[in-house]
Amino acid sequence: MKFSADEIASVIQQEIERYESQLDVREVGTVLEVGDGIARVYGLSGVMAGEMVEFPGGVTGVAFNLEENSVGVIILGDYLQINEGDEVRALGKLLSVPVGPAVIGRVLDPLGNPLDGKGPLVTTETREVETMAPGVAERQPVKEPLQTGIKAVDAMTPIGRGQRELIIGDRKTGKTTIAIDTILNQKNSGVKCFYVAVGQKDSSVRNVIQVLEEHGAMEYTTVIVAGASSPAPLQYVAPYSGTAMAEYFMYNGQHALIVYDDLSKQAVAYRQLSLLMRRPPGREAFPGDVFYCHSRLLERSAKLSAELGGGSLTSLPIIETLEGEVSAYIPTNVISITDGQIYLQPDLFFKGIRPAMNVGISVSRVGGAAQIKAMKDKQAAGGLRLALAAFRELEAFAQLGTDLDAATQGRLDRGYRMVELLKQPQFQPLEVVDQIMIIYAGNTGGLDNVPVSKVREFEVEFLKYMRDVKGAIRTEILEKKELSADLKTKLSAAIVDFKKGFMK
């Protein structure tokens, strides 16, 4: 059999043209030791801080400590699969998560993997977990209200879009409930919500998801879960992942709300990682940079300037205190970073005053800028905070058993009714117009002769009456967002008319 030289030459020519170099250049290291969610790796001399690395079996990690002879890696997954001597390769990119409309309505882990059994995330867009916060020139002042639907909060410690309002209190005082109510109240407002559960019991997270589903809130909410059984690295990364997903909407001119439940657990996870990495401990054994850990996270919440689309990211970090100790390390750190705090007090909670907000310590540093004019009105919520604080003092004085004059007794009686009025059942957020009308009724003496035990009934019936019978007044407040003298007259007359029927 003869071979034609031309044929052989053409085949070789084709092979040369089709030849592609399959050379695989990558930086490889070796696991020296592994345990408790961290690994010490030898050989990754060119790795960057925060760069992703891959272990056998597809488990990823992040370069956390760059030391002279080795690299400390936090493992984002099951570290029990990794053994000493395993090969580790640097991936040349920073930790990223999937973002975009596809994440809405899903339950994800901090790496963006679905946990809800609804199939994979269909999105090609990703965003780095750690990014720089917007600078001073890229922001604008917080002046657009973000209604929580909770009378006590919207009236006395209002929250604006782009604000960071801390929810702080002992365990079981209703911190998560305030956050969930705020998410429920964003229905039809176009605000995308993100709930990051860090170190929570899986049963608690399941209950939260159930409430969101029952109220139709999962349609605009994403839940990121790093439960109590998740490794410390995942609990540490979870808030940053949630923020990256929420920032996508902020930078696209939309509005987002993120709840971190809670940052005390994240700080504990960070302390665990730092101590295992042999970083020097500071106060309460936390590493020295735990402040930076929270400040770089919370500074990413902002109201962007008009040139950048005017989008916003509002955050509600939650901190759990021990025995009401607000001056502990982590609480004071986060208080100093945020724009105000809602402080929940156990004794108020056990007295049945829920939300158990301590008016004296709770504050919003944005204040009236985040309220509509009608709510700021002196006869609505304008002087409510001071009036309630004065009532608390008066109440303590009255307990001494001294005889009170008629004016003081009148102020006390109205105070009891206002406290009753500000109570609110969980998962029942109120529209802002309804809040204004009922607070106005209480402040102008409309409830003075209503028995304290009937205040709740009065509120429900009155708001129904205003919706069904006096709908024109309600619509006018909604449209004008201001209580003019004429509108006040109409509202006062409506309160008198309603009371005639109610007091029978």
C-alpha cells in the first residue's frame, strides 16, 4: 500500500492548524492540617487575601490568613471531606455569588446554592461578596420614608430608605418580629427584601419562611440561611453574600431592604475563625478588627445619588444583648456604626406592651426627615416621643401614692391610652394613613373617655369606619400627605361622629 507524500503533508498540516496547547497553568498547594472549618496550606505563594481556592471534591475555601510559610484558608463547605496532603488550587478570583431577579423568592445558602428544592438558579450574573461601600460623593441624604407598618416605630423612630437602624434587645423580646413586620409591609412598594439568618435554629428559620409565604411576602423576598449547624466560615460570610445580592438592585436604581438576624452570632463565628487562625484576641476575646468586620458591611447600605440612579439599600441589623447589657463590646460597636436603634426591653415585653420599645433609649438619627408631613404634625406623631417619655416619669411619680391634681391625672390617663394604642399584634402591619388617623385621635383627646380595656376595639372599629364610611377623608390624607386645618376639622368631626355610635 503506497502513501502519497502530499496526502501525508496535508494531514500533518491540518493537525498543526487544529493543534491547541492544552497546557494547564495553575498555582497548587498542599494541605498541611485541617479541622474546625479551617485548613493550613503550604505552597500557594502568589494567592491574594480573599481569593477563592478549591479542594478535591469541589469544596471551596477563601484565603484568610497570609503567613510567611503557609496560608490559612477558611473552608466554605464540609471540611470533613478534606485530608492532610490533599492538593489545593488557587482559582484566581474573589468569592462571588449569583445575583439578579432570579434570586428573589428563593431560599439560598451563603454561596447562592438553593436550599428550597425549586431547582437551580437561572442567572449568569454574579457579584463579588466583598465590595467597597459607596463614597461620600456617591450618596444623598436619607429623606424618603420606608414604612415599617408598626405604629411605635413609624411614629417615634422613623426609618428612611438608605438608613441603618439597629434592632437591639435580649433574646425573646420580639426583635425578629419587628424585622418580619417591616418585610410584610413592603408589599406593593417595589422594595426587594433580603432576610439573612445567621446562627439561627433551623426550626426558627422555617417558621419565618412560613410566615412570609402565608402573607405572600416570599414573592419579593430572598432568604439566606447559615443556620446554627452551619460551619463558622459560612456564618461569617452570610451577611456579605446577602448584601451583594441586595446591592444588585440598589445599583440598578431600585430599592432593597436587608435584615441581618443577627450580627452577634456573626461576630462569634468571626471570633472562632480568628482564634483558630491564631490572630491575637482583644476585648471579650474578639479580634481587634471585629469593628471593621461590621462597619465595612453596614457602610454598604446607602441612598445613592441621582447620577447613580437613586437606588437605596436599607439595613436592619439585629443584635442580641445579655441581661440588657447595651454597653458590651459588640452592641456598642454596632450602635456607633448605625443611624439609630430600636431598643426592646424585656420588662415591657412581659407586661404585654408589644412591640416592647423603650422610648427613652430608642432613637432615629434621621428623625423627621424620614416621615411624611402628616405624620410629623404636632397633633399626630410630632410630640409623641417626648409625651410618652414624660408619661413614664409621671407614672413612676404616681406610684408613690401622692394625690394628683386634675391636670396631671388627665395626662396620666391619656398616657395609659396612648401606650395601649401603640400596642400592635405581630404580623399585622398598618398603612401609614391608618397610623396617622388613630394617633391623631389619641393625641387630640378622642380616646380620653374610652375605657383603657376598649382602646384596641376602638382602634379596629374606627379604622374600619374611616375606610367604609369616611373614605373621602382617608383618601385626602393619602393624596396630600399633609394635615391641613380643613382636614383636621373633618377628621375631628369624624372622630366625634364615630364615638356617638361606639360609646352607646
